[in-house]
Amino acid sequence: MLFNSVEFAVFFPIVFFLYWFVINKNPKTQNLFLLFASYVFYGWWDWRFLILLILLSLTNYFIGIEIDKNESVKKRKIWFICALVINIGILGFFKYFNFFIDSFIDLISLTGYDLPRTGIKIILPLGISFYVFLSLSYIIDIFKKNLVANTNIVEVLLSLGFFPIILAGPIQRPSSLQLQIKKQREFNYNKAVDGLRQILWGLFVKVVIADNLAFYVDDVFSNFLNYSGSTLFLGALFYSIQIYADFSGYSDMAIGIAKLFGFDIMRNFKYPYLSRNITEFWKRWHISLTTWFRDYIFLPLSFTLSSRIEKDKILFLNKDAFIYISASLITWFLTGLWHGANYTFICWGLIHGSFLIVFHLQRKPRKTLFRKMKISNNNYFVIIFETIITLLVIMIAWVFFRSENIDQANIYLSKLFSNSLFSKPEVFSLKPLLLIVIIILLEWIQKNKEHVMQIENIKSTTIRWGIYLGLIMIILLYGGIQQEFIYFKF
């Protein structure tokens, strides 16, 4: 069920009331009830995939115990490999079966032999990429002895299936979530109020901004052959804001809902479009995924390469640069692939990975050049120039992310960067531009806050409630046609 649906509007108050006012004295009963509620929430879409979630969670629970209790390195590795095969195998089957089969057929066709296309189409379970990554982090942390396997089955299953984060994150590490699950939770009025504010803001950016922009984005990307470069530029800009408002809106609602149940979930977005460079952007965008790939892919891979490579130079690169480039490209290839079974996502990942590499390699020469030219790093024009370049690269990458295939993305960009870029747009409306100005302006004003609706410093109750009621009225009157959250398909 969707956070912005009628079903959830009925589900949530019932769960909240029972959780705090009926079974609040017993934390074990609270956990069991939350687990039941989480499974109802997930199974509402399709109960058959609820069985998959439960079986995978149980498998990781028992394998985690086996890894933890065995002192033999060999046995620990065997159980660990089993867990990796099961988790990655399930993710690969449901998410990439069709992709790999079609890619294999395309490869064979290059030899002149055409294989028949399979009629089998695997349905992708909602949130599978997220809950598989939750499971992997649980198993990896146990194997590395960063976490002791929890023998309380309810606590483990809840940490792997907590309903606010199960469909689209944030990817809260089970190790940190279980610590909160174990503790006695008491209702905190200030945390609850902050959670409600964050939910309200998340609902606003999703329903008013993302869902309204969806109409323009769908039109431009569906008819890009008929539009000029200026219109395509607006389409790419609108999509950049749409996907941010959609995904950050979900994350804000998820974090706010968790707060209402006494849980602190990690921040997932930190005003990313205010970044002046690509490294800063990825410290602000989808933080839970970025840190997951950093901790479990990039850093282990870098350490492994560092220990295996003895030469000081490889392919005209010093050892450190070679390791950084290799680890980055592999990490970002996997990051793109994680988003979906399409070459467009891989291309999107490699664009970001390549830009990160360029930024990393130019740091020292840039410092030297600035020092010789006596230019401050905080020079106003430098900041503006770097921010514009960063946002332009991000927009180009989003074109690949949104396109159906690589050819469509290439044609879209070739038409965008043509003489018609300076013509009058065929599709123009002040409404989407006004929405973009609103979200950027409010984020700039609140850039030092955890979320835009942290307005506790406003002492006037009348003004605060005026803001709340104003946002609610805007949501009710100007909300777009309901759209499924974009990241549900990942």
C-alpha cells in the first residue's frame, strides 16, 4: 500500500493506536505486533511475495546464527557463501532474469543465428532490492564479526521487514535498527511532532511537486522526437526535480512514520541539488545506498587490490590512482545495475563513476592552479561555475536513467544540444517552474536543518499552524494525479 493512499490512511492510525495505547507496556509484544503490521503492509500488494520476504528473512536468521556460532574459518566461509548465493541469486532471478536472457539472445544473434525470444516474464517483487541489501548487510556484518547474530527471531525479522522502509528504504542497517528494537520505547511528544512535520513535507513534495511534474515529464520523454532542444532541456530539468521530490518525499515520510513509533532512521537526502561538485552530491543523494556501496563494495575492493598489487605504476598510473579508478568503475557499474535490468541504468552509473574519477584526479592540479592564479576556492564565480557544471552532468545522466534504451537517450541528448536549444519551447508553463523555485528556495532557507519542516524555532503557534494548514490545503487542492513512487520498481 502507498503512503499517500486511502488504505494507508486507515491502516496507520489503527496500528499507531494499538501500538501506543494497548500494548505499550510490553516491548516484546510491541515488536511482534509491529512485525505483523509490517507483513500486512507488505502483503497488501501481493501476499505471494510476502512469502518470499518471510522465507528469505528466516533463511538469513538461521544462517546468521550458523556463521556466528562456528569458530572454524572454513565453516564460516561456507555458510557465508551460501547466504551470498541465496540472497544475490534471488535478487538476480527476479530482477535480472529477463535482462540476461535477452542479452544472451542479442549476443548470439551477432553470429547470425537467431534464438526465439522467451515468453516468460518474471514479475519484480516490490522492494526486493532494498530488503535483499538489508539481508546482505546483516550477514556481512556477522561474518566480519562487526555484529553478533541475534537469536531473537522476531527482532531479526522486524529489522529485515520494518514497514516504513521495506519498499524503498532508507536502507537502515539491521545492526543499528536491532539496537532500537531491543530497547523499551516510550512515546516522545517532540519526536512525534517532528515526525508529523516530516511526513507532511514528504507528502507535499510527492503529491504537489513530483506528481504534477510527472505530466510534463511523461509528455516530453514520450514525444521527444517532436520537440526542440529547449523543450527537451525543460523535460530533463523537470525530471531531475521530479525524481528527487518523489524519492526524497518517500524517504521523509518513511523517516517521519518511524519516528512516530519511536525509531530513528538514517537521513537519506541532504538537499543534494545545492551541491557544488559531484562528490558532495553523492554525500547528499540517497545516502543510505551510497554508504552501503562504499562500505560493502568500494572499500573492501580497494583494500583487496591494494594488498594484491605490488607495482608502483600500472598503465601509466600510480598505484593509488589505478586502485581508485578500478574500484570506482566496478562500484558504479554495480550501482547502476542495482537500479534495474537495463543498459541505461548501467550507463547512468558509469557517467557518475567517471565524473567522480575526473573530480578526484583533478583535485591536486586544481589546488596548484588556484594557488598560482591566487584564486580562492570560495570565489563566488568558481562556486557558481562548478555548481552549474555539476548539475548539468547530473541532468545528462538522468536522461539515460529515464530513457527506455540507450538509443533513445542518445537521440534525446543530440536534439537537446542542437541549435534548437535556443528556440522558444513548444511546451511551456509557469506551474512546473514555480514548483521548482519553491522547493529549491525552501531548501536553501532550511539548508542547515535536517528537513524543511523543522520550524520549531517559530515560537508563534498561530504561524506554525498556518503553515501546516496551508500545506494541507495545497495538497488537497493542487495535488497531481496519483503516481506510484518511482523507486518502487527498483
